[in-house]
Amino acid sequence: DAGAVGSSYHCECYCAWLGTALDSSPRRASTEDCAQCSSLSIEEGFLSCALCGALYEIQGGIPKLMPDELKSEQEVRFLEGVRARLGLNPGHVSTEPLDAFALKGKTAEMMARNRAGRDRRIATLTSRGHQFLKGVEFKAVSRCLDIKPNDMLLDDGAGNGVCSIPLSRQCRYVVATDFSFESLLAFKEFVYGLSTSYFTGYATFPEERICLVQADSCQLPFRPGFRFDRAISTQVVSNIPGAANRESAIREVANHLKIGGLFVLTVGNESLPVRLARPITRTPREATLEGGKGVGYYYKFSKAEFRRLLESFFVVDRLVGLQTPAYYLLGMHGGIARLVERAIQASPLSCQMGNILLARCRKRAE
């Protein structure tokens, strides 16, 4: 339960380093103690909530803070066995149950992401086309984010960490969440050390700069009142099934962002090229893909629909289209492709031409 102080952190309720609740002890850890404590990682263990009795596993240094309905039956049985051995009371977490459509879509999305093996992930990250497309997105997100060295950043739906890695070098701390545990393992185990045209990995995982958490974007597991300075979400909301759930994901970020804090996100765009090509490609605007490669669920936003969703919680400063058809010039010349991409981004046509929409939002006063 940490809060930021200067360039380090201190715990506000309980100090594990001293083994005492801070409201009942006059002792406080020193700055050196906090720095040493924050550099350590618990690799295996369990977290139990004293209020609701919920029990969660820590595996591979990653807290698995998912709601029970999105856990596998094997994981639920395992945790119940641990609860019995430890003599803990039965858990009761008050959450809104998922409808059948949302549960199907989220499960398909998780399975699709979990199936991607190490070799396939590396091949994708290092391919020329992916580096161009992701580089365009990351550079635009980074420009809009205006991150400061003392900022605490939330990367909601971090995936393999291709945004968290470079941004962690620019701010104080990154909390990276994703509901695919395999993606977070990939983030920790092999994305570090990789170098691409838009990011360079770390040699080892820097616990003092990044925290990985398995979590559902619609139910972020942070205590009430905890606030981030900045937040990003890259092509995550498009993969959340159901309008109510997509709204919940936006609300959750708003709940944990400081007043005036920046939120930069991208979503799939129902662009003009997509609409024109639909009679040939026959790809619907919304679909749950089971058993195939790629995402399990996707939804493409219109510009107006995206703005309406965000303006319920934020002031939208900027809305543009990215990953325009300039991508097709990549085989001719990468530099020309980048120049054309930037030119289209600066034009009024960007939201009609881009494969994705980018919004820069500011948290409105409560």
C-alpha cells in the first residue's frame, strides 16, 4: 500500500520491512530501507483481503488479481485448497457479474493471447511491419503523454510491455496491468533485452521501476483514493466486449487518475478504408473470434462514438487517426512512409484514414 515521496516510496498503512502497522507504531523506515525494500520482489505467495476474504496468488513475481469468473477452474480449486490449509474465511467479493456475451468475449481474448508462444511473440515484435506500426503508435502516444520524471504511470493493458519499457525510463514508476498472464510473463521473461527501432529492453527486470499486475481493466485492483499522474491504454478498449464494459474500463482509469492528469489511449477505428473494403474482406465491425489466430474479440469505434464515451469522464484535448495507408509505402522506403504518416496525422482526414484512433484526455474536476 505505497505512496510516492520524493524519488522513493513509503507504505502508508503497513510496513512489511518493519513488520508493523504504521498507525500503531511510531517507527518509520528510513529512505534507505524503503529503497532496498522496493527493489525486492516476492516471487511466489498469496494475498488475502482482511475485509472481503478474497484470496489471490502471486506467481512468478506477478500478483494475479483477477475476479473469480475470469479464473480457470483449476486456479479456483487451487486457491480454495490453499484457503482451507491456511484456515481463512470464505471470500466474498462484491462485483458486477459478467453477462454471457462479455464472459465469452473476454475468455476468447485471453485464450488468444495466452496461445502466442515465445517464438511467435519475438517474431512479431521484431518484424519490420510491426515495428513501423507500433513505432507510429508509441511515438504519438509518447508525444501526447508529456511525461515528467516524477510521474507515476498506469499502463492499462500493457501486453508485452512495448510501451511500458521505454516510458519506464522517462518517469518514476510504471504499474503495468494486463488480463493475460502469459503476456505478462513474456513481458518479464523475454521482452527485456530485445531491441527494436522504437525501444531497447533492460538486461534484467527492474522491480524498482516497473510493477506487473494481472488484472481486468473493468475492475482495476487499486484501493479507493489511489491516484496516478498519467495513464495509457493502447488498443485495449477495442478488445473489451460490450458497451457497458468498455465504459467501465474508461471509468476505472478516471477513478484512479489525479485531477488534471493525462490519459492517452488508442482504439480500433471504423475508418473509411475499412468500410470500403468490407464487401470484399467481409470483416464485421464487431466479432468474437474463437480458435483463430490474433485477438479473440474486437470492436471498431467511429470517431463520434469514441468521443462521446470519453467525454463522460474526461475533457478530450486531441483526437486523431494513426497507422494510415502510408504503411503500404514501407516496402518502397521506410522514411517516405513515416513522412506520409505524419502528414496525414496532421490533416483533418486522419480520423477517416487511420487504422486506429488516438485520444489525449484530461481528467475533469470531480
